[in-house]
Amino acid sequence: MATLALGVRIAMRPLLPVVQTRNLDARRWVRALRRSPVKVVFPSGQVMERKRAPGKQPRKAASEASPDEQRQTQPLQVSPSKTPCTWEESGLRYDKAFSGDRRLSSVMTIVKSRPFREKQGKILLEGRRLIADALKAGAVPKIFFFSRLEYIKELPVDKLKGVSLIKVKFEDIKDWSDLVTPQGIIGIFAKPDHVKMTYPKAQLHHSLPLLLICDNIRDPGNLGTILRSAAGAGCSKVLLTKGCVDAWEPKVLRAGMGAHFQVPIINNLEWETVPNYLPPASRVFVADNCGLYAQALMSNKASDHGWVCDRRFLKFRKYEEEEEDLETGARKNWLPEIEVQNYDLDWTEAPAAVVVGGETHGVSLESLQLAESTGGKRLLIPVVPGVDSLNSAMAASILLFEGKRQLRIKAEHLSRDRSYH
């Protein structure tokens, strides 16, 4: 009996002893592995309490699950208020890429290379907002790679008919993405044609007789920012000559923030064809602070205003020295003679086209000749002496919004004159 009693005493000893802290305050007592009851809801509606295991979180009931969790467990549907039928009723289907599927890698190899991109006539768009802007403007999608069905659900159903939909792992998209934070969806589109595009009505309503010509813009970030400024200023058109970076290069698209689908962009033009895209009686103005070497030689004021940039003028002077009269040996006046004026003086009397050159090579001789033939001028943005020329995107933004300001003031004066009469 003694042995049995001893065993009972040992068995009844508490397994979870109460640990007391050194603080004598009773409220500071700590119970180790404290348990609290949780409620479990069964399908029949019966409720009973169970002890939760230490360290485990309670499971949410179906009615208490978050909207995101419920969305993952429910079949993909499109709200009838947005489209006339559900995603399934539209007949759309998607493929799921398994291990070893090379469709994503083969397509990305093509669209990331400019020669292949131009040969295949396809571009790459990444991100839900950019893809939505492209679809709204009438760009034609070919393939969508996505990691979650919700991303496809957000797109209009009528735009997805005939499009290949392929569900891939997010890690695969991340490997090919150019974004710091990939959004889980990549679209392959046919290269847009500016004639067939449908641009926003607000953009067309605020369009101005102001056109931008990009000359030797080779930095993708600069070109994307320039396109964004052109759309913001209300340019009617943007022309890109040969020598510029491809407007549909992924980095340009990312910097453009949707500007490609707000303003017409005509890419890869020869200078001989540029006048065909200008409105009648247009005047071409050159934004060039670095091509004024000849004026600097004739006037000391030029260097005082920061007009000289010998580094980029070297190519002009090299050709100028070669252009000599064979009979007299005299040097010809090789550079076109174009008047210089400050950018804030009136230069928007007629439809205006502004030429912006790259930071490394500047504007081309063809742009100066076009400005001379149309009666245009050089637009000077004065800088402090000793400071290098402005960034191309910054110079373009200053000139375009100055042109917008001048046109707005003229429109206000015209409206005021009409109201008087």
C-alpha cells in the first residue's frame, strides 16, 4: 500500500509547475505554457470548445477567412457587371507550364533583343497598369504569362479572345523580369501601329500644334522621360530618327510610364522622310547649346552665356576643315546659319517642331539643315558659365512646356479678343 500510495503521489504531481518571478506582486505571476480555449465550428453549426496546442494558431472558419483567402479557393470568375459573361462562359482556357517548359524563356529571348523584336514585330509589356493601358489603346496581345489567375481576371474578357494564356511560377517571371518588384504578369504584344491606335480622348482634346523630334537619344531612361514629358505637354506627335534607342525597349517603356499609349510615336525614321510627318508650314527649332562654335569665334558674348561646348563640336569642325574650295583653297561656311534666341521668347507663331539631341553626340547636321530650310532657330537655355549642357530629358521638358505656355497665352488672348467683338 505504501508503494502504491507513493506511486499515486508521484502520478498526481503536476507536470506543468507554476513558475514565480522574484517580484512579490501577485499580478506578475507567470504560468508556463498557458492554454486558452478556442471555438471550433462544424458544418452542422454545432459549436464545441477545444484546447489549442501550444504554439499553434487557430484555423479560421470558412466564414471568417479573409477575402484574399476566399478568392484563392474559389473558381476564377469575372463580375457580370463588368462583362456580359463569366470567364469560363467566354470559352477562355489557359495552359499551366510544368517543369522544363521553355515557352517563357524562348519568347523572352526574342523580345529582349532589338533585331529579333523588329523582325518578329513583337514587344514586351510588364505590369498590370502598362498592360491595361496598352489594351485600352488598342494594342493587340499575343501571349500572357502570369503567376496568379487574379491578374488575368482583372483584364477585359473581350480583349483576351485568341490570346495564349500560360500560367507559370512566379520565380520564372522573376528570373526574366526587369522590375525590382515583379508584378507577376508579362504580356507579349504585336508592335503597335500609331495609325491604328486609339489614344485617350483627353489627350486628343489637349493636343497642341507642337511636335518633338528626337535625334541621337541613346539612353533608354532619357528617352522614356522625354516621351513622358511629351505626353504631359500635349505634343501631337513624337518622331524618332535612326540612331535613337528603340522606343519599345523594355527600359524605355518602364521610364515612359504609359506615355507610349498616349501620344503617337513614329520610330526609326530617316531624315529624308521627317518632313513628310510635319504639318504644313511647320518651323523646326533646335535645342542645342553646344553647336554654336562659330558664333563663339565671332562674339565674346557667346562664351559668357555658356553657349560653347567644344567637346561635341569636334565632329562638326573635323568635317568643316575637309570642306575646302578646290580652286581657291578657301574654307566654306559649312555649318548652316541659324539665328539663336532665348527659349522664353515667342517661337510658336506657326506649328513648331523641337529637335532634342543626345548628350554624347548632340544634334546631327541633318537637323540643323532642316531647321535652316524651314526658317527655324536655335533655342538657347542659358546656363551658368562652366556648367555642362543640360540633361536631354530636362532640356526637352523645359522647351515643350514653354511652348505649351506660349500657346496657352495666345489662346487666351484670342478668346478675349473674340469676346470683345
